[in-house]
Amino acid sequence: MKLYGSYTSPFVRHCRIALLETGLACEFIETDQAKSAIKSPTQRVPFLEDGDIFLTDSSSILKHIREKAGTTFLSSTREFDQFAIVNTALDATVNLFFLARDGVDLQAYEYTRRQAARVESSLEELNALTLPVQAPYTDVNLRLACYLYWGLFRQRINIDAHENLQQFLAGISKYPPFANTAPPL
């Protein structure tokens, strides 16, 4: 298997954590936006090659990794919905990050204000979840941790008002697969 991505992507990090947890052999190939635009039809990372299998979304990559290792990815509809909430918040935050980086005034447009409100309401909903402070962690927990770490790392979110998320992130930060995949500073 070959996983293509960047060390800073929260989507890629989740895949790297799943690979560490499962012990599956996989070559990590660092790539940038220009290379991913050539190699992947979605023009983003991660993407994975495993023989004749080519996957272009972190969710399908995670499902492939978990099933190849003989485990389950998202075992219930409720878990799938929680995963989707994290992805919604993450996608909105990533979009706002890139728009701001390109010089867009995020307060000037109804669309970007709605995206920011979506992030905040999602954080409130995620803060209300029952979250573990130690392993074992589900893929919902791992995706949430990757999002929170990335959002704080990029200074795109603030969780000061979300004590449950703070405690969760403090706990999972000690989990070796999470700690060992932190973006280089």
C-alpha cells in the first residue's frame, strides 16, 4: 500500500493513525497540492494505492484499512452520524482557512459567516458527546482529535468554552498513535 498526503492534513493524520493501530505495512509518500492535483481526481489528499485499488477520500481509505485488518469502521448509524458532524465542521474550517489565506474577508460574505456559524454549532454539539479520556478510541474520536488539533494548530478554532473537548484532547494527546503523528513544528 502507498498513502499519499501531507503531514499537516488532519484527514491524512487519521489514516496514518489507523495504519499505526492496525500494523499494516504502508509506504507514506509526502505530496503537495500540485502533485495531488495531477495524481488524484479530487485534487486533494489523502489518496491511497493498494494494488489495483485507488481510493481518493479519507473515509474510504479508513474503511479499507480497518477491513483489511479485520476490524470494523463505524459500527453503527449513530457513530456514522457523529463522524459526519466532525467532517462537516472540519470541511467548513478547512474551507475558511484557505479562503482567509487567499485574502478573503470572512466577515464580508453571508456564505463565510454561515460556515463560521456551522463550525461553532458543530463544536457545541461535539462538546456534548460522551468522550473518552483514554484508549480505546473509535474512529469518531480519532477524527475529532485530528480536527481539534489541526484547528488549534492553524488557529482556526477556539475550544476555551468547551471543557469536554479540552479534556478529551488532553487525554488523546497522550495516546501514542496520535502523539506520534503530530505535524512537525
